[in-house]
Amino acid sequence: MKNEIVLTGLGVSHGIAMGPAYLVQIEHPRAPEYLLSPEHIAAELERFDHAVTQAKKEIQALKERSAGLPEGAAAEIELLLDVHLSMLSGSRLIRGVQQRIEQDAFNAEQAVEQETHILAEQFGRLKDPYIAARGEDVLAVGHRLNRILMNVPYLSLSDVPPGGIVLAREISPADTALLDPRKFSGIATVQGGVAGHTAVMARSMGLPAVLGLSPDLLDGGHHGVFAIVDGIDGKLVLNPTPTTQRIYEQKLLQLQRDKKTLKKLAALPAVTIDGVEILLSANLEMPRDLDDIQASGARGIGLFRTEFMFMNRKNLPSEDEQFENIVEVVRAMKGAVVTFRTLDIGGDKLARSVGEYLSEASNPALGLRAIRLSLKEPHLLRTQFRAILRAGFFGAVRILLPMVTTAAEVQQARKILKECYAELQNERVPLPPALPPLGAMIEIPAAALSADSLAAVSDFFAIGTNDLIQYTLAIDRGNDQVAALFNPLNPAVLRLMEFSIQAGLRAGIPVSICGEMAADPKFTALLIGLGIREMSMGFASLPRVKQRIRELTIEKAGEHARQVMDQYDPERIIRIVNSFKP
């Protein structure tokens, strides 16, 4: 019997999950290298041909499974798989591998490795971004062939069994657009931090998650063993002893009882003891979460991330396609406000559909992204604006601009919004009676420090604490090597937040928090004490935050905030926040 193994990382999503471990995204095994004797070359060619045939069968099976995805995604994935099939049918890749086996007497794995890397490098040198991206396809086909040649089983996210625990090096933003979170129960990865995309996704979907674990996680021997994800204390337990399993079963039962208690709060308002109501909204990653959001008691959608429409595809979504996705959400919310954030591609969120507009950058987080990209390529923004304006006829909408740094950016966007509204009026398209509110995300220190000027041209603020912390502290929020330094309670961050909130209040515009600080009940009193009256978070966090609000008074929250803001020592601030009692 295997011994119990406990790996410690960052607990980024509250909860406990138990089930079979399923290892995905295994490191590509190193290809063996050896020379063949002349009498073995024919057999090696036959072995390679068999691998090509098996690879084609796998891709055909993937095509059949992808047919169940939404129409747009299914079509794009089918196109991608067709490209991979073509590379397996008499292509230069296949001919090149065969030649290396015949003429150089290389074993098949070595021949595949060398040929794919040479082809990928040649594609990468081409200036056309679309053609250059084919190098990734060549490598993917090569990895598939060598996996088959080396008899390494194919393990993917789509194969995770019901209730399984996902073990992975990382889960990319693009991966999350295709995930069905109802299929598995927990996540454990080597890479990622408390405010990275995987953590945000896990919290928004209520999946217990531990990130920043040791690379030992990727040991193939862990595949299939019973595992426990402790998203509260940041632990992954593999092969738990019966005693450990009983302890966690009791913890899980208590969490389930607590969840039932919190569920009763869904119909109750988020009102402090002294009668001040706090507007609690939900962040929306994918439309599939709408039922959960409505059941959570959210008063609206405080942040609709539109990037999912651009992920895992080669072409841009049309205005009509964006409208169909957007109006589904607006109708479902039945008059509650839905805040649409315009496209925030760049940084850690990459999409092939906009690849032609993004050149390679040594630091993508500081490059062409978000509102910068939208204003440089205004047709992207116009298409989104037109789709949102059309959807606004069916319910209340707001528009939020990401990564704003100057008032001029808001003014330029507003000009485009007005032009789109006039165009649609001339086309006699049904529209809301007036332009929807246009807001600025405060997530860059420059925006916080110029919040007064931004407030003069914005209809509302939404403070994105994740990026504000990242840019203020110069810490990559998705980098597991510095993830422990990502501190929402750093005095510099808190002062930038306070400055932004006060600027919004002076201008008489709403100010909300839509970053991950909103989702943690230990920060609730501080945020309310600073003047926040609107918060948006993953639906799974909403009941616990509401419970904390209903235990507070505005006076006590204000005292708590003043005590925190009087401090300059981060460790002292952390102790004050952690020890606060309503």
C-alpha cells in the first residue's frame, strides 16, 4: 500500500474536494535517441506508420466529441483538428520523418522530434502571425505522434471522470473557456497564484483549489489514486490514511451544513445591522453559470468578462454572434443590471482570433492589451459596442473599460459609443432610450492617482484589485515563485484604493469592487469602511460575504478602516484584519 503524501501550496478557493486524482497535461516525455541497424529500418518505418494511423483515429474521435460543444466553438475546433489531420496525410512533416528514418537511421521518436522542431522554427520566422502560429500545430502533432510511439496514455481535461480531482502543471485561460466545472470536484496545479486566472476561475465556480504545489505533483504514479484537495489550508493529500480520510469527511460534512445555512441567505438583502444596503453582484465568466448566479441571490452582474467569445478560435466573433451571447445574459437577469467589460485580451489572456493585432512582446502585461488594443483597432470596440447597445434594448446594461490610464481614453471610447448608437438608430435597430453608463476600471496605479480626472468623464468606477495589486507591487499574480508576496493589504495598495473611492464619491458616481478582495469576507468590513457600497464576486463567495455584511454596522466598519489606514506596517495590518470581529 502506498504511503500518504501531503503537498502544501496556496489555498485559493475555499472548500474541500475528495475523489480520484486525474493527471492532465503531462510533461512531454523526452524522446529516446538511438541509431538503427539497417535490418531494423523497415520495421521502424512500419512502427511510425502505425503511430500516424493511431493519431488520425484519435483526432477523428476528438472531432466527434467536439460536436457537442456550442456551434461556434465546435466549428473552430473542427477546423483546428482538420489542420492536424492534414499534417498526418502525406505532408512535409511525415515525409521528413520517413526520410530521417531511412537515410539517417534515426529511431522514429528522434526523427519526429527533430523534424517538428525544424518545421516549427521555420514557421516561427515568418512575419504573417497566422502562418507563424502553425508552428504550434506542428509541435502538437509531433507530441501526439511521440506519445503514441512511446506508449504514453493520452490524458486530457475532457477525460476527467465525474468527481475527479484535476492535477496539472497549469490550466491556461484558454483552457478554462472549454471546461465544464460540473464534471470534476477540485483542482491542484504546480503553477499559479492566489489572484491568477486559474484561481479566479476556481473561486467563481466554487471549485476547491490548491495552486503553487511542488512539481512532484506531476509524478505519473499519482494518476488514479484517491486525493483530497483542501482549498482552506492549501493542502493536497494523496493516498490519505483512513484516519486522514475520516477527518476530512467530517470537515466536508460541516462545510455542507454551513453551505445549507448560507443558502437560506439568498432571498435576504445584504443589509448591515444599522440598515445600510450593500449591492452584491456576481462576476460572470461564462453564460453557463447563469443558473448558479441567480440562485446565489446576486442583484446583478457586476463584471461580465467577454473574452470567452474570442478564445479557442481563429476568426473574430461577428457582431451578431456577440449579440446572441450577450442578450442571453441580459434576458436571463430580467432587468437587473449587467456590466459588460470590453475585450481584455493580452497579458495572461491570449486568443488566436486577435493574434494578427498583437506582436510578440517581452512583457505582455505591459504591452498592447485591453483598452489600448481596442482603441488602436477601433473596429474591435465598435463591434462590441454595437452588440451591447442592441442587447440593451432587452434589459439594463453598463459598459466597463479595462486598463484605463487617462481621461482621454474614456472620452475617445465614449465618442465611439455615441457614433455606434447613432449608426444603429439610422439603421432602425431597437435600442435603449439612452446611452448606457460608461465606466472605468481602476486597476493601474496611474488610474488611481488620476481618479479625480477619470471621475469627471466616467459614469462609474469598478476597482479591479487583482491587477491593481499586481502593478503596484510589481508582482506577477500568476507566477507561483512570487505568489506568496501578492498582498492585498499592502499600504500602497490600500491608499490607492482609498484615493479612488474618495474621488468617485466626490464626483457622485458609483464605485464598486470587482476584484478578488470583494470575494473574501475578511476584507468586507474594511471595504465598507472605506466607502464601498457595491461589490461583485464569484457567485460561490456571495453568501459568505452577505453573511458578514449582515453582522456589521457602518460605524464599526468605519472604525476598522480608520485603524487599518493609520498603519504603515503590512504585517500589523494583516493582524488587525485577521483579528477583526463584527
